[in-house]
Amino acid sequence: MNEYLHAIKIKWRNSAFARTFNLTDEKAKGRSCFLASSILSSLAAQLSGGVFYTGFLLSFGINIVNIGIITFVPTITRLLSMFSPLILERFRSRKVFLTVMGILANIINILGVTLLPDIITSETGRVIGFTLLVTISSAISAIIDPGYSAWHAPYLPNEIRGDYFTLSSGVNSFVTQGVVLILSLVADSFAGSPRQLEIITGFRYAALVLAIMHILVLAIPKEYPYEQSDSKIKLSNIFILPFKSKKFLWTVLLIGFYYLGASLTNASINIFLLQDVGVTYSQINLINAVYFMFFIFFGKMWKKVLKKYSWFKTLAIAMLLQGPTFIMYAFVTAENYTWLWFTVRLLQHVLGVVSNTVIASMLYVNLPDTDRTYYVSFYNIVIHMSSFLSMMLGTMFLSWMGDNVLNVFGFKMAGVPVLLAITGIAEVIVGILSWKFNDKLLPDDLSKR
């Protein structure tokens, strides 16, 4: 019996999870904090955002176009990332500043939005108020997010990065979606009743507590010195330095194009599912809740693919397979969603295990060791502007289409399904480009192998 337990103990110590997350090694301890923080952050995001946020806005009479406006307008503040180095490079230690500002951003975004409908009663006033509050919160995040990325980059070296994002995503999904599924059942039990809004509002207050805890846990890891090539802080470096690192630049542009296609339905997909298709909160969160199981069944397989093909070819494989699922998604209706929607989402879970890991890692793949804050700021500007343009174009398209439909081979396709099909086509293009330029974009330490 003792030998059996000893064997289990040794196997655990040698496991990818134990190497990535433990409390004995300083950097592994930091990654453990990132994991705990990501779980708290995801719970807060699910309770105050996603389908519950959509339901919250719909309860106050906000329509699909205005929800799109509330969602995409604040992302323009991500341009403020260019000022992040001017502020953060002045601090030898950024922990206190980032923590205070992070808590403030969450208070404005969660508490402010929750209380606003009680203060402003007109729909126009609420749309303006919601947009203003989320914009202020987003502006603060735009300034501080590059600071967090630069702070935490030393904890995610290339040899551990794949395991970190794969394992953290799986654990995060298991905990978060399990809790949210239970809460969805509670919300659905009050469907059609004023109590449902009270329940969703209560979720938002819980989200505020979780969001503050997330920021506090995120502040635990040690800060390593920030390497700088020039003691003088220059705003122009954000746009000059990336052009001196061609691999980093082209990596950013590739991922920027991905977000340009992937964000088209960010503001409208839940409205489409809830109102047009008739999917419930519980069904949406049930399909999300089983995501962690796909890490168990497919995690090792995708890790082998990533090890064999490295970052860009793995991204290509994922995109070439995932793109067609969005085209299938475009044909989901109230009549067929019980089989087609579930099938599509399960296929996307299989592919999401690897695509989410690779996309999340791309910032770090070709990130130089010096002047990280400048490079991260450039990355954030490109990525968030791609998302902004994508959501804006998506909202404009839905406003233009209104209640009209397109006849595609006899199938009447509304605005959101058309956008889903475009997303699918865009992902296929990303896959082709990623495969084609793999050799040119692969990091030097990997390309020499």
C-alpha cells in the first residue's frame, strides 16, 4: 500500500500540472496565483458579463443594436495603451498602482452599471450611461493591462507556456462553468418573472466581490526588474520598436486579423440565441460547462500536435478545422438547434482546447526580452482595434439588415447568421496564412531545431 502511494506521489511530482503549478518554486507559485486569479476573474466575468449581462440589458429594454453600441464603443479606449509606457515605465515597482487601478476599474464597470438603471430611467439615457461607465473602466484597463503582461511574462517561458495555458483553461472552465450552470438553473426557474432580474442583479454584486479578490491575488507574485534599452521614455517606441522585430510584428498582425473576423458577433450572439433561437440560460451555460471534459479527453492529443508542429502550424490546423464550424453555426434555427447547435458547440470545444491555448500564447511567442511594456502596448492596440472594428462593423451590418433576411440556397439567413458565416471564412484564411508563413514566424530558438 505504501509503495502504491509512493508511486502515485512520484507520478504527481512529475506531472505537467505539478511542474506548472506548485508552491515550492517561486515562478510556479506565481503561476498558481495566476490560475487562482483567472478562476476568480472568469467567475466575475460570467456573472457580470456574457449571457447574464445580455439578459440584464434586455430586461431594461435595450435592443440588439444599442447593446452592440454599448459593447463596441468602449473598445476604442484601447488606443490608450499607447500611453501605458509613459505612465508605467516611471515606476520601478508597479504592484500598488496596478492593484488600485484594477479595483477601481471593476467598481466602475460592475457596480456602476448595476446601479445606473435605478438612477436613469430613459432608454437613451441608460444607453449613454452604460456606454460611458464601461468606456471609463475600459480606459483604465487599457493603461494597466500592458503592465500586468510585462510583469508576468518571466513566469511563462516557452517550455512551460503550452502546459500553462492548456491546464489553466481546463481547470478554469471546470470550476467556472460548473458554478455558472447551477446559477443558470436558478435564473431560468424565474423565467418570465420580475424575480429573474433580481437574481441577475444579485449575481452582479457577487461578481464585484470576486473581481476585487481576483485583483488582490494577481498582486501576490514577485516583480522582476523591467529591462529597458533606453532610460528615456518615448511614446514613439510603441510604434517604432515592433517594426524592428519583424517576427513579433507579423505575429501581431496575424492575430489582429483573427480578431477582426472572430469578434463580429461578440455583442449579438447571445441575443440571437436567447431571442431568435429560443435557447435558455441553462442550455447556453450547460454547453459551456462541459468544456473542461474536452481538456481531459483531447488535451494530450493537442499537446502532441503542438509539440510536433509548434505554434503557427498548430494554429493553422485549428483554424482550418474551426472555420467550417462557424459556417455550420450560421444555419442554426429554433427548429434544429437541439441537434445542430449542440453539435457545433461540441465540435468547437474539441478545437477550442488548442485554439484558445495558441491564441492566448501568441503575445509571448516572439515577445523580445527588453522593453516589454512597449511591445505589449502595441500588441494590445492592434488586437483591441481589430476587435473594435469587427464589433462596429457587425453592429452596423445588423442595423442595416434590420429584420431583412438573405436567401442562401433557399435558406433564409438573418443578420447574425451571416456574420457567423463570415467569421468562419475569416478563420479559414487565418489558417492558410499561418501555415504559409510558419517558417518565417517561428521563434529563433525553435526554428533552429
